[in-house]
Amino acid sequence: MTHDYAILDGGMGRLLESLGAPFRLPEWSALALIEAPDFVRRAHQAYVDAGADIITTNSYGLAPHMIGEERFHLRGRDLANDAGRIARAVADAAPRRVQVAGSLPPLFGSYRPEAFIAGRAPEILTELVAGLAPHVDLWLIETQSSTLEALTAVAAVSATGQPVYVSYTLRDEEGRTGPPELRSGETVADAVAATLAQKVAAVLFNCSQPEAMTAAVAAARRIIDAAGLPEIGLGVYANAFTPEPPSDEPYAGISELRTDLDPTSYLRWIRIWIAAGATIVGGCCGIGPEHVAAICRDR
């Protein structure tokens, strides 16, 4: 097994909740940034202490549908700046090189490709990018349900000159068969090909069940290799949610976490993904510093 892989951090919201930070829907992880930002610093520090090579700005919740239209209008850019500044300070104080990934989230709801509003997305992205750009080493456009929403965000950061990682979320219903697909129904193979055409630095998969990830990593690896692009990163960071049926409700409640994804169990998945060709690994919702520490010890 190769040991040449980068380690991302894990989920932010559940870690903030466990630290005692303010935490509720719909603000999710953004609430701590707004009301008690030192908890955000502590969360980043926990991941650095665990050994993460890349920490992700706490900007996933900084979309109008999560913090409110008025608050976004008045404070969106400043809050993004705060998220970037806090992560940058933690990374710069680390005893080794730690990079900061600027998180750009789904703008109109996670797992809801049908909710994407192409005409409005650029104005939201402009505020987030402006706030985050001074502080980040790369962009992490994450939990994207379709190539339309992902590539709209790619266009928004193209002028910054910073590397761009695009991470897609997958259909992961229990018992589904067939080739791996984004939540939009696009095949992973088609999505990866379209994304590579935009000169991104890495393609990843996140915020889906671990069981859905391996086939996606293998499909992406085939496309990357066929394109003759060995320098392109390939990443995966799964969530620990219990399986749920698709819902039209953007906030049906805070999801339950699986009991079978302790650090040792999750590490088994990490090894499978690396063997399938992943070069960037970490965790999403419910995967914490203890999981990241186990991955780092295994490297």
C-alpha cells in the first residue's frame, strides 16, 4: 500500500456540538462562528493535533438558506473572512506544514440538485470567495450534487489562481445497484470527465455512506488514468450518518450517527480507498479527530 497520500480533517458540526459550542439547525456549524468563534479555533486545533495535513474552513453553513437572507446580505463576506482567518491562524501556528482549504458548500441545500439556482449562485459565491480568498491555500468545493453546481463554483474561483478541489456527494441508498452516481443521477464517470476538463487539481467524494465510495473511487481512477493525468488528486471522505431515505425536506432534523464507524472500523475503509487509488483521505459528518488520528498513525 502506498503511503503517499494527504490527510484531510473530519466533520466540523458534530465536533463543535461535542465541544459544547452553540449548535442547532438551520445554522449548523455556522452558529459557533457567529456566536462563539473560539470553539471553531478549538475544533481546527483538534484536527491539527490529530495530524491532519489539510484543515477546512468553517464556512459550510455560510449560505443564505442556513444563516438567513438578511444576515448573509449584511455579514456573509465578513463571516467568511472570519472563518478563513481562524483556520489560517491555527495552520500557521502548527509545528509542520498544514494547508487551509476554503470550503464552498452547496448554496441552496445539501443533497438537493433540483434546488440549484444557476442565476443566483454567482452573487453568493462572490461574497464567500472574497471573504475566504486571503486565507486559503486551496478551494474545496464540497458536497456537490451535480456538475452544474460544482462547475459554477469552479468558475467563481478560477481567477484566484489557487488549486481547486471538487468533491461530489453520491447516491447511497441502501440496496441500490448499478454504476456509481451523483445525487443528480449523473454517472461518476461522466462527472469526473467533465470536472477534469476544467483543469481542477483534485476530484473527491464526500458526505455519503462509506459503502458507496469504493466504486466511485475506482470509476474516477479509471477516468483520471485514461486521461493521462497522474498529477490529479483523488479523494474520499465519508460521513457516519445512518442510512436515510431521500427527503424533500432540507432540514428534517439532525441525523443519527452510525455506531459501527469507530476509528478502527473507519480505518478499514480508508485502507480500501487507498488501495483503490485514493490520494487524499479524511472524514465528513460524524468523523472526528480520533478517526483522523487513527489514519495518521497508519500512514
